[in-house]
Amino acid sequence: MDVSTVACNVCGRQKQETNHWLVAIVRDGFEGILFQPAEACSDPRNPDFKYEDICGQECSHKRLSRWLDTLNSYLTAPVESVAA
């Protein structure tokens, strides 16, 4: 992957050679988020998953927090009652 074309999906920062980047991996319809080092993420990437480039610890915390917020909104959503 050409580092000059990679930007953080959270803050927009461009990737540099010495940065220690992560990749956040999610899949629609499945609960969970996976973070792994960018170097361990193989190309070509599986089209069934959504890959997000993350520039470091601060942005990975923001991304995880955003994912937890969506989980919380799902868990606290009112249950629709079914007429008997």
C-alpha cells in the first residue's frame, strides 16, 4: 500500500513512514470491532469487511468510543410493542 495515499479515517492525518498505524475492521450485521496493526492487514482486503485506517492510540480510542455509542443506542432503544 502506498503510504502517500493513506489518511486516518478519524482525524484525516496523512500516513508517514514512521507512524504506527492500526486498521479497524467491522462488518455490517455483526457485532464487534477488531483493531490490528496496519502491517498485519493483508492486501487485497476482503470486500465483505469495512477497513478504516487509524493513525494511533488517540484516534483508535475515538473510533472505539464511536462504536460503543452505536452499541449503546442499539441496546437502549425502546422495544416496539406488538398488539396482541
